[in-house]
Amino acid sequence: MDFLNSIPTHMDFEGQARAEKLSRIIITLFGAVGLIWGYIIQQFSQTVYILGAGFVLAALITIPPWPMYRRKPLNWQPAKNGNDNQTKDGAKKGKKK
């Protein structure tokens, strides 16, 4: 169970853009090759199989959060102290009604 918890599950914004671009390229390339190959041998099923292989390959490359998609993590600001909105009396600052 510790092994499953140690697997990172996040991807940074630039990694998401890279994964989306890569998946579009792979699916388009496999679709074009499948269409040409299916036309040459006159088998539409071959076109569908090649396109399906492209979907599977794109999914294996882009869905898991590989380290190449986690190169530029976000630098979060430190959390604010929750006591900033209170005075010494314990009353909250703000407009009186």
C-alpha cells in the first residue's frame, strides 16, 4: 500500500500543455497513416485498428504523470496566518453595522 501512496499523481500546467500537444500529434499521425494504409489495401477495419493503436499509445504516453510532465512545479505562496484579522481584544476588524 505504501508503494501506491508513493506514486506522484500531479502534473504541472506546462506538462499538461505538453501532454495535450503530444496526444494530438500522435492521434493525428496515426489517423493519417491509418487512412492511407486502409485506402491502399481497401480495408476500413485496418484504418480503425491503426487509429485505435494510436489512441492506446497516446493514452500510455500522456495519461500517467511521467517525470517529463512534472519539470516545472508551481511555487505556492506561504499560507497566511489566520490571526491577522483579529485585534488584541479578540474582536474582528471590519466595518461596524
